[in-house]
Amino acid sequence: MNSTIEYYQNKAQEYAAETLNIDMYEAYRKFVQYVSAEGKILDIGCGSGRDSLYFIKQGFKVVATEPTPALCDIASAYTGLNVLNTTFQALNFNDEFDGIWCCASLLHVPTVELPSVINNLVQSLKQNGVLYISVKKGNGEQNIGGRHFTFFTEHNLVETMLRNPKISLVDTWQNSDYRLGESNTCWLNFIFLKDN
């Protein structure tokens, strides 16, 4: 078990409790306008299952993944889904999803692994599928309290993503962290479409 997964394994209940009630409405609204009615969404790194449950309630079909076993159990209980215990690197879908929701999860992928992970994500999307990504603004990679973080600027994330010729950027925005004591953290949000 790598150190980031171990961190979440040890703090699963605490992490789920602190993130469960974060208001994600703005991001939901921007994302779902691109997803066909009753479309199929992949929630990757689903954490507590907060977002998966929202999408289910909106009538979407949802597949949720989470690399941390304890969070898989929490999310499965919360959503009623059989949450898959897997990682970005092990994704093996092909033209299956109308949307992929990647909220605060890609930031744990080391830079060197990003090209293959992005290819996995794009391969998993159907034609005209939508990909939402949120990451922390910054530069470089750091281990913070046992978790690996890859930080991004708007420019370097877009540049990294658009190396894959099958996608294009359709929206980007920023917000501060909604959690108590985290207001200095800036989150970058992106929506890409698979259009080739």
C-alpha cells in the first residue's frame, strides 16, 4: 500500500466526515450540462461517495472507484454502489462513459505517470464524453503529511492534458477550499471534451 493510500486508510472516517457536506453545486452544474440524460458517469477516487450519490439522484448511471479500501467501504455504504477498489493506473475501460468526474484525485498522481493516466481517462470516455478535473494550484510535487501531491498551474495542466489529441478544453474556473481552515488553498477546475 503506498503512503497516500495508507494515509487515507488510517483517516478514512475523519476524511469522509470533513468532505461529505462540501457544496459542489457549481461544479456539478457545469459538468452535467455536457452529460447526456441518464448517461453513465465514472467517479474516480470517489472518497466518501458524496458526488456519486448526487449523480445517482440526478438519474445518471454511476461507476465509482476508490484506491483506499476503507473509503471504498464507506462510499459503498453511503451510495449503495459496489465501489471498485482500483487506481487511475489500473483503469481498463474503453469508450464506456459519457462523463468522468475526477474531483481532487488526479493531484495524487506523480507527474511521471500523468501521460499514461490521461490516456486511460480519455480511452474510458465515449465520443463527446466530458472529463471534469479539479487540482490544487501550485508548482512541483511534494509529500505532505504522508500524502503525495502534484500541484498544477492552469497552463501546465492544460498543456499536459492537450498532449492527448483527442480532447479539447471547454471550461476552467477557480475556487477557494470550502473546508474549515483551508481557505488559502486555491482549486483549479477544468472541463474537457473528447472530440476526436
